[in-house]
Amino acid sequence: MNVLTVLLLFTAFLITRVSNLRLAIQILIVQSLGVAVACVWSGLGSELMHTYIAAMLTVVIKAGMIPYALFRVAARLRNETENKPILSPNQTSLAAALLLAVAYGLVDQALPGLGRDALAGALSGFLIGLLIMITRRQAVLQIVGLIMMENGIYLLGLSMTRGLPLIIELGVFFDVMVAVIVLGILTFRLKLSFMTTDTTVLQKLKG
Amino acid sequence: MFELILTALAIPFVCGLAVLAIRRPAAAAWFNLCGSLLTSATLFWIVRRFVAQGPFHQGGFMLDALNVLFLLIVAVLSLTAALYSIPYMAHELRDGHLTEKMIPRYFFLFQFFVLTMILTLVMENLGLLWVAVEATTLVSALLVAFSLNRSSLEAAWKYVMVCSVGIAMALLGTILLYYAQVQAGYTDVQPLGWFALSENAFLFNPALVKLSAMFILIGYGTKAGLAPMHTWLPDAHSQAPTPVSGLLSGALLSVAMYAIARNLAVFNLLPTVGQVAGQLLVGFGLLSIGIAVPFLLLQHDIKRLLAYSSVENIGLIALGFGLGSPLGLYGALLHLINNAIGKSALFYVSGELVQQYRTKQILRIRGVIRVMPVFGGMLLALVLAVSGLPPFGTFLSKLTIIQAMFHDGWWQGLLALLLLAAVFAGMIYYTLKLLFGEPPANLKPLRLSPAVTVAVGLSLLLLVSTGFYVPVWLDALLRAAVVIVGGGGR
């Protein structure tokens, strides 16, 4: 389990340094595969069928369909990279390290007595995803941040309660998938209307 | 009853798919109205059966006094919005804002939007409730972006991003609540089921539930447009097609408040958690009313004006929930109904003005009362209603909430009253600017389509009648819902 936590954190930190859209999506695939392995891992001890189903869905949806949809969007966005993020890669990495410390602090405060490292890793994955969403201007990178948050929440659930009941899990997967489709449509439309997917152009509505 | 709920879900589903096959815009609009009529009739029937038979629970669905109240809101608003969609879409087509090909897609999304809202309300499981709330965001985002111009895309992007983050927080809170349930040893009961929670939640670890409450309230609070998480609301509500603005402001915000109320009912079973959750809601509520004031006093865009008024009203409702006293809860629930009806109708009126004057700028819309006397009268009446003046139902509900606040402590009540006075000043100042003055020379007095008059007139009628008299069955529903939210279990 510790290896997987390290993998999750490694991918999260890697994304803080990436400005290329396709590379970010590839890193996201690695992270989602790690989440799926963690899911199988937690199911090994028990005889719970539903963790295997959840792991399979993670692979199919988060490492398959969502990256596929994002790659398709990215394929239409030639010349789009993260040029001037709100925090530079160095600053973002530093902030991510701070968030990791915050996550450990929060877990010690609020949820003592559980697998400390796994929880803190998952929580910092969630927080770093949020950080990416806030500090990146490229639409696709914001979507990647959202999926990272989702992965973090999923791992939190996994390490606390071995995941949610299957029916709810299915609903969450469905929602995540539809969310990416909707965001993909919007990104594509942004490119058509604004000629760019840099979200700094979205500042007309005020007051 | 189970069949009725399934019917209420199946009708929008089938109609939504079927409307895609209709090519002619007018036919699609009327078909949509028929679908909404059937859905609303089914919902009213469910309410009637509920009043006669009492609570119901089967196969993942449930009905109790709390969600039946909200079903009532969805039933009324989906009907008026479908009515208003007919002239609105026809006008947009005439002006060339939309193409004929886009119309069936609008009605498809409309029906699915209503479907997801009904689904949210009838779910027994708090986890599935979350799933349905997220689904409402996704469907309505496509409606916000519907006209696909730059500003609507901007609004939709902000809407999905902010609300997805918020709703992710709510998921985290829900998982924490599940963990609290597992930790307390209830693994054999329905996980996150409302009935299991309302029976056992008082045995959960309070520290854990407190943490869960914070995440859940921030999360669903984002969806409900409570300050400081309200930033997406004025954009989304002003850029959506106006019938949808009405649904977003009236129905969807209410559905988000339902999610808060249902979770609050669990938190209130643990007195320490209920207290913290209440304080958080009171804070959000006061902040929402306060933040809306400057934007209501200095506003150029008529739809944004109404959107900020929604922030203010939802803030007042959150206040009522946060106080936790029966009086506050009663006022909040009654105000949800009144505000939903009044605000949606006001959006329909504003949409008609925007189409006639071809601008959203308040300062360019003048002399409404000369060009459209009846319509101007309805506009004035609705603004007075939304601001909470007698003889409308909103007066009663706002007064009840304020009264509950004074019971809690005089300074809170005084602060809320002062803020509400400022809000009223802003609303009435701009309304008078709209109503009087010299109308533009090129504007001919136009005849209103009967559909708008019926939709707005119906809303006004309902508002006036709740102002004078809350029917016995509605009063009983409200009282039962107050017990549920207050932590009285079933």
C-alpha cells in the first residue's frame, strides 16, 4: 500500500511541473491505474466482490474512457500549452509540498487511528488536484485537476471504509464520466469561440 | 405509490428522448408542455396520495413530508417554465439567436433537467442523493451554455468548475458520514440510507460527524449559491435561456437546499453537531444577504439583479435552517416555496422585457408601464412579492424567519432587517427605473403571448393565496417537515 501512496504522490507532484497537455493526461492514466491497483489490493484481504468491480470500472473509465475523451479534445488543440500559470511550476511544487504537510496535520487531528500514510496521501492528492485546478489556465489541465481530486476522494473512501457501497460507486463513476464529456464539449466550444482554451479569456462577466 | 414515482421519472425520460425526433420547433414546444403537464399532474397526485396515506418507502425511493414539499415546488415550476418556453423559444428563433436545429435539443435537456431534480428528491440513500445532485449540475450546465456564445460558455465553464469542486467536498463529507456509520458498528444496515441514519445517527462519533457536516454544508452550499461560494450563480443564472433561469433560481436552488435540509436532519440528531452546523449556516446566510447588497444597489443587468436577489433569499432560508428553532425552520421551508414561485415568475417577466427591448441593460429599458400596462403591473407586483411585502406569501415567510431570529438574539435580527431594507431599496429603485420614463420611440406597444400571462398570473395567484391563507394540508406538511429537519427522525 505504501508503494501505491508514493506512486500517487509522485504523479501528483509530476503534474505540478507539466505544461504539455498530452503529458498531463498520460500522467493521469498512470495515477488512475495506481488507484485501480490500490482498489484490488484492499479487496484481496476480504472476499468482497464489489471492490474488484470497482477496480475494473476505475481502469475502464478513469484510465480508459476519460483519457480517451481528453486526448480527443487535446488532438484538436494544437499549439495549446500552459504558458503562464498563476503559480510557476516551482512555486506549485512547493505549494504541493506544503499541502502534503497540511494533509498529515489534518489526518492526525481529525482521523487518528487509521492508516495514517494512506489517508494523508489520498487527502494531499485531493488538495493538489484542487491546487492544479486553481492555478492552471488551460481548460484541459483544470479537468485533469478535477479528476485528480476525484481520485483522491476515491482513495480516501477506500482507506476508510473500503469504498462506498457498489450502487453509489456506480453512480459516482457515471457522474465523473458525464462530467468529463460535458467539460470536453465546453472546451471544444471554447476553442471554436475564443480560438484558445486558455481560461483567462473568460472574464467578461462581472459585477 | 412506487408506480407513481416511477411514472413521474419515466415521463420526463420518455418525453425528453421523444422530443428529439420532432423537427418543427413549435410542435416540440407544445409536446414539451404536454410532457411537463403529465409530470406535474403525476407529482400533484403523489402529493395528494401522500397527504391521505402518509410516509412511503420502497425500493430506494421514499416520500416524507420534507421531500413532498419540494416535489410541490418542482411540479409548479416545471409547468410554468414549460409554458413560458413556448413564446420564449419562438421569439429567440425569430430574432435569429438560435437555429431551428437547436430547439429539440433544448427541450431534451429541459426534460432531463426536471428528471434529475425529481430523482434527487425521491432518493432514500444520501449517497445516491449526491449522485443525483451532481447529475443536475451536468444537465443544467449544458442548458446554461445553450446559446453557445462567448458569455454563456464562460458562465457554463465557471458553473461546472466551481460546482464540481463544491460537490466533490460534499462527496468527501458523505464518505466521512459513511465512515462514522461503519465505525459505530452499523455495517449490516443499509449504508447511508436515510432510515438507518435517522435511527442510529445519535450513536455516531460526534467529532467525525462534525467534520462530515462541514464538508457537506460547504459542498451543497456551493450548489445552493450561499456566499462566499456563490460566485458562479449570477453568471449562470443570467446567461441561461430565461425559462431555465427561472428553473435554476427557483427549483434547482431549492433542490440544493433540500440536500442541505436532509443532511441537517441527520446532524441535528447529535446536539453538538447540530449546533456547529447551525452556526455555519447562520454565518453563510448573513454573509449571503450582506454580499448581495452592493451588487443589488449597483447593477446594470436585469437578470443579474434577479440572480443576486436569489443569493439574498437563499441566504435568508439558510438563516432559518441554521437557527434550528421550529419557528425558523417553518419560515425557511415556507419561504423556499414562496421564493421559488415568485423568483421564477420574475425571471419570466424579465425575459419578456429583454426580448421586447432587445437589451439586458436596466438603464435602456424604460416606460414598461406605458408600453405594456398589464405586464408592468405584474412586474411591480412580483418585485414587491420577492422583496417580501404584503399581501404576498413571502411577507409571511420572511416575517416568520425574522421573528425566529429575534427570538435567538436581537442583534442578528436587527442586522438581517437592515440588510433586507438595503436589498429592497436596490430592487425597488431599479424596478421604478424600468417601469416609468419615456419608452424608446421605435418600440410599438406589443401584445403579450397568452402563455406568459398564464405562467406569471398563475404564480402571482399562488403567491397571493399563500399570503392570506396556508391550507390545512400544507400547514400539516410544513409542521411534519419541521420535525424531520429538527432532528425528530421520521
